[in-house]
Amino acid sequence: MPEANRSPLEAVDLHIHTNCSDGLLRPEEVVLKAKELGLVAVGIADHDSVSGIEQAILTGGANGVEVVPAVELSCIHNNNDIHILGYYLDYQNQELLDFLSSVQEKRLERAHKIVGKLSEQGINIDVERVLELSAGASVGRPHIAQALLEQGYVNSFSEAFWKFIGYHCPAYVPKMEISPLEAINLIKKFSGIPILAHPGSYHSDDLIYILIEAGILGLEVWHPEHSSNASDHYLEICQKNGLLVTGGSDCHGGRKGKIFMGEVRVPYHYLAELKKKRFGA
Ligand code: AMP
Ligand code: FE
Ligand code: FE
Ligand code: ZN
């Protein structure tokens, strides 16, 4: 169906990971699953990677699912991990690709460091297995958690985080440190629209106002970790401050126990607003 004919109430999911970062589904599988679930558009928002977008667009084109190119950048603010989504950024721009490659390299170094810290504690996982699990994608702690689970050091994925690799845990290693301001400016430099991912994770409205000052253009109002009261609260902040509104399932393809895709259904109307911003209408 041509985009212009979309009903404002049709459902979209603007935050999905593929196996190009720490999701389990390939980009084409994400798109086909979205179609099966009745979603008319999906945002492919891998951590620090845009490499799944092209395949998703191809599959989407053949199956009538609109694909919104995006990225989810990690940044550090006052020692907290803040995620910023960049929608419609120019994912083919060479300078952006070079920047993301440098992030991948840092992630690789970090994976080695985490495995080293684990081995100091008598936990011996094979870094080669971690890299095999990440299969050339943006390597992250979920791949390490999977290796720990496989080798019986933990009984669940989340145990790996609270025992070993989560924030403040013995084998925690931070990622490359860019500030939210740098992430926002980077996204804008490549014509993207910066949106604060899952604001509920940071437990601070002050942070939202700091990021508005820094140039954030919207909030991810709907997310599986937001209660309906929290979503109402963020929606109100958006309305009062003229911010864009997005939402998504943060699907990792079942890595977090269930798929999540389809559980957050955002009316197409909000995507239409995002697109207007992109086209400067
Ligand atoms: P990284 O980007 O390598 O720091 O890994 C962060 C990713 O790990 C997040 O995007 C989640 O997918 C996952 N993650 C972080 N904390 C947890 C947790 N406590 N339980 C399960 N998954 C988590
Ligand atoms: Fe993730
Ligand atoms: Fe996130
Ligand atoms: Zn995410």
C-alpha cells in the first residue's frame, strides 16, 4: 500500500534489533515477523550499527512493510548509560560508517577485556566463542552472557548481568564514552532525528530537560519497560515541549525470554509526524 494511504491508526514498531547487533533475528526475519504480526512499519535500530538496514528495506519492499532506518547509540552521562535513537539518518554516508567501524573496534577490544576480567575470577569463556556468537555484528555483553550461559557459569541470561557483567559488577567494562550531546550532534550531522530511547530507564525527568537543551527532538514514549502511567507522563512532556513521540518493543528476537515484537503498537500517525520532521514540512 502506498505510504500516503496508510491509516493513522495502523500499527508500527520503531525499535527493533537484528543480528547485526544483539538481536537474534536476521533483518529479513524481523520484517517477515512484523508482517505476520500485522505491523505496517518497523524501525531497525541496532546498537551502534546500520548494517541491517539495507536488507530490511529490500525485504520490506517485497512484502509491503515500511522500514525506517535508525541506529541506537550508547552514550555516557554522569556515569550512566544513556541510549539515543537516530531516525532517518543517512545510513550510507561513509563518514558515519567509518565512525561506526571505530565503535565496533572499541567494542571488540572491550569484549576481550571483559573476557580477561572474567578469567581473573576463574570464569573461563572462550573469546572466540563470543565472536562466533556475535557473527561479525556489533559485539556486546549479550553475546558474553550467552557464552556464560552455554558454558554453565550462569543459569539464565539475566544472571550473567547481575552476577558478572552488569553495571558495578566485577567484570563490567564501560563502552566508548561519547556524551549525549555528541551523539545528538552526530545524528543531526547525518540528517537524523535524535530521540531519547526508553526514558523510563534513567529515572530522571531532569535528564530529559538537559537533553532537550542539548537538542533531542523526541522521546520514546512507549516501551515494554514503561508502565502505562510512565508512558502517559512522557507523552505529556512531549506535548508540553513540542517533542516528537515514538515507541517500540526493543525486540531482541527472543533473547530476553520472549520476542516482544507486536507488544508495543504505535499508531502510524506518530511515524507520519517523524517523517514530516525529516522532510522539513
Ligand atoms: P552493551 O551494548 O554491550 O553494553 O550491551 C547492552 C545490551 O545488553 C542491552 O541493549 C540489552 O540488550 C542487554 N542488557 C543490558 N542489561 C541487561 C540485563 N540486566 N538483562 C538482560 N539483558 C541486558
Ligand atoms: Fe540490546
Ligand atoms: Fe536501549
Ligand atoms: Zn534497543
